[in-house]
Amino acid sequence: MSGNSIGKRFVVTSFGESHGKCVGVVVDGCPSGLQLDENRVQRDLDRRRPRSGAISTPRKEEDKVEFLSGLMNGRTTGAPITMLMWNRDADSTSYDEFRSKPRPGHADYPALIRYEGNNDYRGGGRFSGRLTAAIVMAGVVAKVYLESKLVEVFAYTLEVGGIRAKLPEIDKIREIAAKNMMCTPDTEAAEEMIRAVTAAREEGDSVGGIVECQASGIPPGVGDPIFDSIDADLAKILFDIPAVKGVEFGSGFEAARLKGSENNDSFTVTEGRITTSTNNAGGVLGGLTYGMPIVVRVAFKPTPSISKKQLTVDLKKMETTELEIKGRHDACIVPRAVPVVEASTAIVLADHMLRLAL
């Protein structure tokens, strides 16, 4: 199976399966001397874990990170950094049926064909959302490097089940989002979101939503057009997150409804540096950063594993049949995806800044 690595200078390689022995990552290209410890990585892994049985999977993994290489005395050595977490609460009993009856909305059928039936299908194998833990682990390393360059990356839930958060002042976003299980900077919207997710779960259904991420402190000129544009590389890694169906920057699709005079960001001088009066371009012009914050939104589809009966095909009999999915699944993955989007963004930004030795 190819396609397990990303990056040119900051290279991230993922390994493991959802119900295999472990999930892990190798980070190659990280500079030496950066202060890093297990606690820093563990905090972000804990953000990715289920927060409440009312909205998330009841699967209870410890998700404790272990460093195997690349760290000594609390600092990076310059060697490849290898991290993993063990799978200890996997229940594969409900997955045998999906070998012949692929789940709607999942990769069961195309994976069966692509790998001629040899792929690990338990828990979705390499196609499981559990593999995002590898991205989160690598993302912490990326964020530590970015912080040494005064770059900050943070993500939050913007929308769930059609309920959209109202954003406070930017310096309050992270503080408020950290205080509720929906990871959103709007406490009233958080309560509405919880009710929407709970109602969907009670109906045997699920809901999707949108995660927004901002990166500030990026200097102008980062990116490698044409085919390694900063927004193109960000879109690529963000689409690698399971369940992502849309990515937009700045005004995004709304730009198609605006006039040029409305969408253009006018340049100005603020405290001796070049800025823009608005940020409809989301921090990227021509595939390059221009000093304004990168703003990207990521759309997540509803969790495809639902308990409602659905139609599928019995591959053995080659006929349509009903499928009822049992097991432990999220009614909404959006809050758990927040640190994944944050980590993915950091990985690409670290890679591009190292290409320029910034």
C-alpha cells in the first residue's frame, strides 16, 4: 500500500491499522534541539479522544504515546522521530460481515477491489479515522517547530448539524473552545450542537459539520507554485483526513457570488508592515502566503456508520440486501477532528518553511 508519506523536508510517514497492534508515525527532517516531551504530544492525543458517550464512540483506548526514537533529554536529536500508541480495546467481531456486505459511505468496497481482498478490514484498517492519531502526533512536532518561528496554528468547530458558531474576538476563540465538548468558541451554539448530535444518535443517525483553522505569523512568500502551492498542499493533506468532503480558503465558495470590488483585499500599512483591510483570500495569493493569517475551513460528512438499516449489496449472492451496522461509532466526529485539522495544517506549514530554511 503506497501513499503513506507526505512532505519534502518535513516528511511524515504513517503506519498501523485501526485494529492492528498499534498506530504510529515517523517524522523525518525535524531540526535538532527543539524542546519536546511525551506530555505535549499526549495533550493533543487526548483532545482527539472521545469526550462523551452522548456524541462519540464508546471505544475507550488509552491512546498513550510512546517515543521510540529521535528524542533525548527532552529535545529532538535531528534523527527520525518515531511515535506510536497501542490498540488495546479493539473489537473486530462485527466486521466480518462487511467483507461481503460493504458499508455505505465507507471504503470497504473500493479497498476490497484495490487490494484484491488482502487489506486489513477490521475497523476499517488503514481507512479508519483512528489513523488520524498519527497525524496528531506528527502535528505536535510541527507545531513545536512553528512556535520557534512565532507561528501559531489553532482550529475549532465552526458548524455542526447546520448550527453555526458566532466567533468572538480572535484572542478569545481558543479559550472558549477549550471549555466545551464541541470545541467551539460559542457556548450557546455548543449547547445547540450537543442537542442536535444527541437527537441524531437517538434516531440511529449522525451529523456532520465544519472545522475552521487559522495560522498566524506566517511570513510572506511561503509556498512553491505551481504544483506545490501552499493552499494546494494544505488541501491535499486535509482531504487525506477521513470524512472530509470540502476545503475552502478565505471567502471560499462565497467568492463566486461576489464582485471583484467586493472580494479583493486592499493592501495597506499597519504599524510599519504590509497588511490587507480584509482577508477574503484566506492568507494565500497565487499559491504564496502574503503575511495575513491563513484561514481554511474543512467540511466533514456525517459519520457513515449509523445504526439505521441501509441498503447494500451481498457480494457473494450479487443481490441487494439490508445492512444494520452494530458496534461503537461516533454520532458526530467534528469535535474530535479539530486537533487533526490543526495538526495537518501545521505539518504542511512546517514543511514549507523548512524548504525555505525560515
